[in-house]
Amino acid sequence: MKIVLVVLLAMIAAGAWWSTKPKTAAEDALAGLVANVENGEQVFNAGGCASCHADESSEDGPPVLSGGHRLVSDFGTFISPNISSNPVDGIGTWSALDLWNAMHYGTSPA
């Protein structure tokens, strides 16, 4: 009886782990993707990304993507992340797949 209970608990634990593990795309999901800076800039501008991710002091020039914008909601206050290419403070060490996973699944690389 104890063995059955242990096996049942192990199955429940494995199911709980499986159902809550972070979702990510397959390693080859972006195979063949070619970067296009102009298209990226157009998406960035059309999406209004700077409104949350840019430093408020950069209104007169190109946006400085330092994050820190506070978004107050009924669920709490969210602080926008730094999406600059800075390898220490931003996402400069992320791969294209890391960015895809973050934007599509909310899964960060580390």
C-alpha cells in the first residue's frame, strides 16, 4: 500500500512539474530568419515600444531604452524592463530565440 501511495505521489509531482515548466520554442524555430533592421525599427515604432521602455528624459532625441516606466494596474505596479542592447543592464546577451520566448511565452533565458 505504501508503494502505491509513493508512486501516486511521484506521478502527481511529475504532473505538477510538467504543467508548470516554462514554455519555450524549439531551438530551430527561427532557423532561416534574416535580421532586417528597417523592419525592426518599423515594428518598434508602430508598437509604441518607446512609450514604456524609453527613459523619459530622451523625449527630444532618439529613445534611450533604459526601462523603469511604472505601469500601475489593479493587479499591482509593473516596471518595464530595459530592452536595450546593453549586455549588462539590457538584453544584449540574448539570442533571437531568447527574445522570441520572452515576447511569446513570458520566459526569460535565465
